[in-house]
Amino acid sequence: MSRRQISTWPNRTFCDTLDEMRQCFKTLNLTAIPGLIEECQTFGNRMEAALADQRDYKEMNEALHELKKEYKPLKEEVEKLEEKIEKLKKEKAKLEGKDSDDDTTE
């Protein structure tokens, strides 16, 4: 079964709507104009929303890079502290082992 690629390109574009508006003015058939104006408004709103989404994406991407810069040194610090904890646990186990040996000799 082949995959059908979904297109994000609209069936009807802003330019198609403007061409239809021009045709209405040529023939002086103005009954469709209010609907075509609303269609153009919808296209304009979608374009503005897409621009806002792109701006938001760019800002979020920049914020992500800043957070990654902050994250790397913190991660390294956590790793060092985890190593230190392991060393301290080993030392504690050794000391507890010596203490129990000392207790058995008394």
C-alpha cells in the first residue's frame, strides 16, 4: 500500500479569490463580492497567524538553546556530586567494616 502524501497547500489560494473578484468587477456581477471579501479576510487571518507562529517558534528555539547552555554545566555538576556520593558511600562501608572488625576483637 503506498502512502499518500498530505498537502498543506490549500485548494483555493488568495490569488484565486482575487482573480474571481476581478472577474466579478469586469462583468459587474457584484453579488459574490461580500463572500469573496470574507474569503480574503480568512486568508489574511491565516497568513498573520502563520507569521505569529513562526515568530513564536523562533523565540522558543532561542530559549531552548539558552536553556541547553545552562543545563550542560549543571549536568556536569550533578555527575561530579554523584561520583562524590559513591566515594563517600564506599568510605562509609569501609569504616563500618573496620568498626565491626574492632567490635569482634574486643
